[in-house]
Amino acid sequence: MSVLTSPRGKVEVVHCRRTESQDIYCIKSLIRKFTCKLFGKLNIIYLLTM
């Protein structure tokens, strides 16, 4: 758990966990044509191993 504060003073609590292989579908749903044009095709397996 981490507490983050924005430059405007908004405070939020963030819970982090390790990415799992079952998260691939959620990650894949975030990829849009615009992001592919901007960043190129993403290797989701590579992202999971980072």
C-alpha cells in the first residue's frame, strides 16, 4: 500500500500487486489503435515478465 499526493494536493491510497498471466485479457483490452500508432505493437508477455 502506498499513499500518493498529486501536485494539486489530492491524496490517494494505491494497492499494488504482481501482474499475473490472467491479467493479459485486461491489459489487451486497454490497447487501442491510437496507442499502437503511437508506441507500436506491444508484447504483452514481455510486460508481464518485467
